Amino acid sequence: MTFHRGAHLPRVLLALACAVPAAAFAQSSVTLYGWLDGGIQYRTKADGHNSEVNLQSNGNLPTIFGLTGAEDLGGGLKAVFKLEQSFNINDGTPLVPGYEFFRDAYVGLSGGFGTVTAGRQPSLLFDETLTFDPFYYSAYSGQSQLIPITDNFISSTIKYQSPDLSGIKLKALVATGGVAGNFRSGRVLELGGEYRGAAFSASAVLRETNGAAGVAGAPDTSGLVRRIGVVDAAYRIGTGELVAGVERQTGDLAPSKTVVWGGGRLQATPMIGFGLGVYQTLSNDPQTGHPTMVAAGATYSLSKRTSTYLNVGYSRNSRHSSQTVYEYDPTPLDGTNQFGVMLGMTHTF
């Protein structure tokens, strides 16, 4: 190429400057996405004694926004990342204060060997029970029975997922608390696997969590552990699916318990869907007890991205248990039963 003096040279340089970044990033992609969910909720014994009507975020879906992306590095290798935050649609505040990206903040590599990611990301316990819950962990579901609130998303993790091996994927996760001289403080170890077939699917996870090193006079519980094992399965029949599972928790950090659940979902028409789930907890610890939760829901799609829903839940508590209908509600019901219903809408982008 021959350059000529005069006004044409700046134009050529500008064209080259624009072309180089375009070529360099031609194989990259970044996606902004989000889910918005809110509704009106009625609950009996909302404070342990009185009924309440309130606006509630996160009914069928968590209210979130996020960025995810990938860059093709060649040879089948990709760089991947994800940033995702959850917030309260009623006032715009973070769902969990203190986090800029509570749900996901990780970077990694993906290729023929599988995928390795590092940062804050969902636990295997969350990954491998989510799709086996009748309601995909909507607010009226078994999430609070199956996953301790601190164990949905974990900081300082390295996570591996194998490539698909004829429908089978294997997974592993390790996280540490970052305490000098005490590697087991806050440590999380997980092993899991799943099988996804045309009709039948199943998964299993083993998890061990250590306590934390003593800080500012607090006792050192890093030598204590909580262990969780879960097995679940699903079977698809036409436009419906049956799901069931069992989870066992043991160890020193939390009361031992077993949770058994089952239910199903049905896409009756392209616009109308139904779900039903029953969750039974069994424990000799009086505060955990033997609560039973029953949930039912219906969804009506107004468009590809917008839908309305109606969720109904009932918790029957044993003598001192406090199972609530809305996930992770800390209300001390102390044996009181609770009924709840929520009418809401969701929009995705």
C-alpha cells in the first residue's frame, strides 16, 4: 500500500486504528441480562403472631442483573467470565448487603478438558439440586431446607466441570477461608456428578464444610465440620416431569437432619404451567423437628419474556420447628403453622 501526502493520510491511519480492535475482538462476546420479579404476598403469622400483606421481591425468579462473556483464544480454548448481582426490586438495595456481585464474580478457561473457573460462584450443592426442585428454587420451594443460606454461593473458590461424557458430567469445588496458618478454616470441599438423558436425569453431591478460626476471642471451630450428601432424580413424561430427592446432613456445626422431597411440573399449554412440591424434614433436634411444607404454583406467559404467577404454600411445623413458606424467612414460628400466597410477575431481558 502506498501512502500519499496530504489529507488522505489521517483517514488511512484512522481506518487502520478502527480495524485492528475490530479484528482483535471479533471472536469475543459480552451479554447483559437480567430478571425482574415482584408481587403481592399474604402470610399468616408473618411475625410469629399476626398476618401481613406486603410487596415482595423474588417470587418465581431472583431479581438480578449480570454480565457474562467469552473470548475465543483459538484451538478450542475460550476465556469466560460472569458477574451477577441480586437486589430487592422494592427499594433497589442489594439482596445481601456488602456484596457488589453476590451471586457470581468469576473468570476461567473452557476447552476440551472441561471448564475451570475461579472466584465467587454457585456451590455444587446449588448446581445439582436446582433443576431437581419442582419450582427451581422459587421463593415457595425447598431451597431453605436443602441448602444453608451461606452455602448457595461461595467466595474464593476453584471449580471444575468435566466435558460432557455421553450425558455424564463430573464436578469438583474447593474453597478456603484465607486464614494464614490454618488452611482448614472456612474450607469447603465438594464432589458431584450428573447424568442428563432424554427422559431420565439424576445427580449426586458430597460436601464438607469446616468452621472458622477464632477471631477477636471467638472460639476456633475450624476443626469442626458439617457434611451434606444429596441424591436426586427426574423423569420426563411428555410435557411433564416428576422429580424427587433425599438429602442427609451430619456433623458438628449443625443439627443432623434428613430432607425428603418430591413433586412435579407440567407445561399444560405453551402459555400455562403448573408445579407441585412436598418437602419433609426429619430431625431429632427439637428446633429443626419434623416440619412439612407443601407448595403449589401456576404460571401464565404473557409473552416470551413476561409472565404472571400465583404461588401458594403451607408449612406444618412440629413442636418447636420454624419452617416458613417464604425461603430463608427467619421468623421464629416455634411450632406455629403458616400459610402464604403470592401473586406476581416476572420479566427477563
